[in-house]
Amino acid sequence: MSKKRYRIPSSSALQAFEAAARHCNFSRAAEELHTSQSAISRHIANLEERFDTLLFDRYRKRRLLLSRQGEILYRAVVSGLDNIQAAIDSISASRPGDQLTLACTHEISHLYLLPRFEALQQALGSDKTIRVMTYEYDTMKTSLDPRIDIVIQYDIDGVDPADRRRLAAEEVRPVAAPAFIETHRGLLAGDPDGWRELPFLELSKHNYGWATWQDWLAASGQHGWQPDYRYFGNYVYLLEAAAAGKGLALEWRGLIDRHLQNGVLLPVIEDYIGFDRGIYAILTARGRGHPLAQQCLKCLAT
């Protein structure tokens, strides 16, 4: 059997790209990695030259958004680094009972778990190891690592109620950047029927449980017209586009508190519309026999 060779960039280049994409800023990536901004820029330039494509759309000074090709690479890099880190943690851990592994999408990891991670760590104990592995929605049921204790997702078909906790009800409302709201203040102050010419930022993956603009419009009494959509495959990137003033986005209550608190995004309508769905933490077969997973489930649901 011939030896397989991986034609991939250096780990330092991939780490620089991941940090720059996550922070949407070269300077912050440099601070995190204890290097210079010029070094981060060189890594990105070398990657773009190697792939003959732009990885970032540089919309304005100091604010970066991933290009379509950059999104593809970012998801792969995050998934790969998460799996490598999980393997390292597994190898180096001395007491398996003190490890907990959660699986979720990149969106849930970034928007839901990250703001709560420190509190979760304190609740479980500083001596416990919490690992988070990220997956695409379409691989959540087919490619999960057998070491995973808890899965966070929308789909609860066939799940015993004793093995799940609802983390958040699905309640949504429109949000946009302050400048976008100011520019379109007259339209946005009126009935949503008058928003037809505005750009609507929408997720392209409608079959995985997330509410859509059509759900919100129907619940608001709007029927028979199709918004001018701009599609995104990832909610984090959709939010970045909304923050850059590219259009209207839907906010899920509890997911973008940081964006609202710092004023990057503002509600267009104050009231939320709720749906009979939600985000759930679900025990796997492994997690059902893991006391730390049972404790984590209770902590996440509080």
C-alpha cells in the first residue's frame, strides 16, 4: 500500500488563518498567537497565493469577513484543530472520568457555549477537562466521535425526554446594524410589507431546524411575497455581514447577546416571535453512563 501524503499548509499558517477568521482582525490574531500583525498578514498572503483565491473580503478598514472560499477552509481548519486537540487531551488525560466531550456546530460553539464556558468549567470543577468538538449539521448523526458525551442540536426525534434538556426556546426577531437602521429608518418603522426591497440575510440550510425569514414573515401576517435574500451557509458569518450593514438578520434570543450589548447590532422590532422548537443538550449512549455528563446536562439547562 502506497503511503498517503497530505498536501496541506504548515500548522502555523493554519493557526494564523483560524485566529484571524475567528477574530475578524489580524491584530487580535497576532496578540493571541504572540506574534506580529505582519506575520499574520504574511501567512494569509501565502495561503491566498497558494490557493490562488482570496480568503477574506476586506469590506472596510480593520474589519474582515471571510470570502466563500475562506468559509470552506475555515470550517475544515476548525474541525481539524478541534479533533487534534481532542485527541491530545484524550492521550494526555490520566483520569477518563474527569473528561467531558460535547459536540455541536460551529455556530453553537461560538455563540452559545463560548460565553458560558467559564461558568460551566467552574460549575463542573477546575480539575475537569471539557472538550468541544464541532461538526457540520449534516454529519451530526453519521460521523460523531464515539467519545462524545453530549450533543447540542435542534433535532430530538426519537430521543428519550430523560436524556435531553432544552437550553433555549426558539424565539426570533429582526436585527440590523445601527447604520443600516438609520439609512432605512422610514421603511423599518412601518409594516414589514414595506421591507420588500431591503436585503434579507438568510441561512441556506433550512432543513436542519433553524427558523427562516419565511417563518417569521408568516407569523407576522406577511404572505405572498419573497424577500431579496442574501444566503449564508453559517450563522456566524451571516451575523458578520449584518454587522457590516449588508442587510436584515434574524436574532435568536440568547445567542447574540454580546452583539446587542456592544451595539454592533440593534433590534428592528422589540418583540420576539416564538416557535415550538429549541436548542437541546442530548446525552449520548456514552453520556448516559457518565456522571460528569449528567451534571453538565443540569448545568447547561439552568
